[in-house]
Amino acid sequence: MIPSRYIIILSLLVSINTIAIFGQVVVRTPQPATLSNGIIIGNPSNRNNPSVPNIPNFPTITNNTQRQQQEMYERDRLTVQRMNAELMADNDLSGFSSIQYDLPSFAGEQGTEQYHQTATKLLDMLQGKTPLNLKEAVFSVENAFFEGMLDRSKYEENISRMATIAQLKAKQDGYNWNNPEAKNIMLFRVMSDTLKVKLHMHEKASTSFPMQYDFDDYRGEKDYSKMFVTKLINSHTGQCHSLPLLYLILCEKVGAEASLAFSPHHSYIKFKDRRNNWHNLELTQGRMTTDAFIVGSGFINAVAIKNKVYMEAQTKKQVIAHCLSDLAAGYVHKYGYDPFVIQCVDSVLAYAPGNTSALAMKSNYHSIRLTFTASQVGSPPPDILKTQYPQIYKLFEERNAFYHRLDEIGYVEMPKEVYETWLNSVNQEKERREHDIRYKNALRMIE
């Protein structure tokens, strides 16, 4: 066994290819695992089901951090390799028994206990032990990153204020607030329009300004909190992760029905009208869009739609599961990949098998674990692994099987520059005109 003083945390091995989490080294068939506090994570019915998918979808680590981790990885790889050689020489062993197959854990690091507690809270919601509460789920995930330092009262106060403005504006404009479509349209207006409303106990009308897209570090690579709803509320700027989540929190607050949906590296809102027709709300630009526009990104194929990877309306339970994926992504950004991450990811996929964020994270975990394990024996080619280190070769096969699984369900990586081009295309005049037509039609629905 490798002495504990040599077990270095190597969970972000960026010398391998990984899937961006804005949105891949190998492990055994996903199994439920136990957190440090005894909570079981994962769906027992999927213990031996290799078809259950797993991955992350949002921010990646910074270039500076990557360089540091690459240097640390190389130092630690040589240390482990040298120790294995010493063990072989001293004990006349093959070195096989000294291989560490699991990534080292960050348990015990400052702030990790907050993540374990939040995972328990989200799992209680998913398992029906406590009510589904998106406002609480989102706050808990973001508060874990800040180690309990967020201001809950300010968060709840701002949400209540936005919900009140939507209701007052509906009344002042003569719309029936009890109409489900009216609630969706008015919440959309609160987030996308400049509104003047007369608040109670105020003599003058108050102006509510729209949320704007934050193009600066929209992936949270430099500042991870750029991804957060709390940051969006405080600054009135956000991106395709925080904007739809805030909209759904407001829906929860006022009793409106809407759903989260995904496209490559992106999320948006879908809601139904009284005729059972779906409408898409693109909150990044404050517009109503069509399915054709979303498919027009060029990275959504028929296989992905069939497998409900993209453009599928998510249930509220699946959105809470997505919050668990966000929790894991924040943990990765702050600490790295370790067993806690894969525990969270497997739980997400038990409730939301097509969740692209969890799928990406699990893919990355497989790749990192394979690299970490193989590096201890000098990173030999696959044919050597197969004959001399069959357990490591099994990890190699399982990683490749997961890659194949991603291909089968239609998962496609969208390059960052392509996504940015697509995002900017919403500014085209054609899209603006189409939005105006759909928006006017939507207003007619609630008159």
C-alpha cells in the first residue's frame, strides 16, 4: 500500500482530453456509494446497469490552475512510479498490489462538509423526504461554494420583489393574474423589459430594469460565481445557466408552470399555452424563439432529441437533480474530482439520465481516474495494460465504452467559438422581428 504521505490529490489531471463542463479515464459500472456521514447516494436499481449515463456542463478550470495542476501531476506521477519500483525491489512483488485505483478524496478539506450537507439536502428532496424547493436548492448549492456566507434574506427579498412587480404590472395593464399564461408572460417581461409599476406605500412609480446577458467570463472560468443566481440578482447580469433558473424560481413563487430545457452548452425555458402548444423563452436575449432556431445551432441531431438529451422539457425533480450536478461542478472547480463527485453524478443520472452536465462530468471522471491509475505503472500502451495490468485495462475499456455511450445518445461537443457565434446570432434583425411577432401573439393570449 502506498504510504499516506504520498497520496496526493490528483483529481484534475488536465493532461488528458476532457469534456468542458460548461455545459472526459475509467471507472467500474456506476455503483451507489456512501458519503462520510453515512448517506447513500445513487439508485440501487442501477447498480449493475452500465446504460445509466453520467457528466458536467458548466465552467472549466482556469489556465493558470491547469498549469499548476499539470506540474503537480507530473511530480506526483514520478513519485508514485518510483515508490512502486522500490516496493518491487524490496519485496520482490509485481507492484500490482500497491496500485491505488480510486482517486484520493478531498474529504476533510475546508468547506467540503458544506458540500456533503447540501448533497444530503438535495437527495432528501429527490427521494421525497422533503418537498421539492428550487429556491432553496439553488441557494444551498451557491452557499456551499461560499461556505455558508451568502445573505439568505437579501436573496429571498429580491425574489419576492420581482414576483410582486410581475403581479402588479399584470393588474395595472388589465391582465388576469390568475391566467397561467399571464403569469408566464409577466414574469418574462419582468426579466426582459423595462417596466414602471406603482408599488404599495410608494407615491411615485418604480422602474424595474431587465436582466442583461453578461458576456464577460460567461463560463465562470475566472470567477465561478458568474454562474450563480445570487450574482444575477445582485448585478442584474447573468448567462444561460443563471437566467433560466431564476425564471423557474419566480414561477415556483407565483405558481406558474414552466420547464427547463437544454441545447448544447445552453439552457432555456419552455412553457405551454392553453392549446397545449409549447413556447420557448430565450432569456439570454429576452426573446421568444422557435424550435427551428434552437436546432439551427447545428449541434443538435435527431438521435439526441430522440434520447431526450436536448430540447426536452425537464420535470421539477429533474431540475433539482440538475442542481445536484451544479453542486458537483462547483466542487470540481473548488477542489477537483474525487469520489464525492462521482457519487453526486450517479445520483443525478438516476433521476435525469440525459442530463448533459452530469454526463460530461462522469466522462471526465472516467478519463482522470484511468490516467491517475495508469500513471502509477508508467502509463504503458493498452496492449501492455491488457497483459500485465488487467484491472487497469478494464478501466480503459470502461472509459471507451462510456465514450461510445455518449456517441450513441447523440451528445456532441460545441466548440466555444461556435457557441459564441450562435449566441450573437440572436441579435440579427430577422430574429428580432420574429420575436416581436411571437411576443405580440403571446400578449393577445392573455388579454
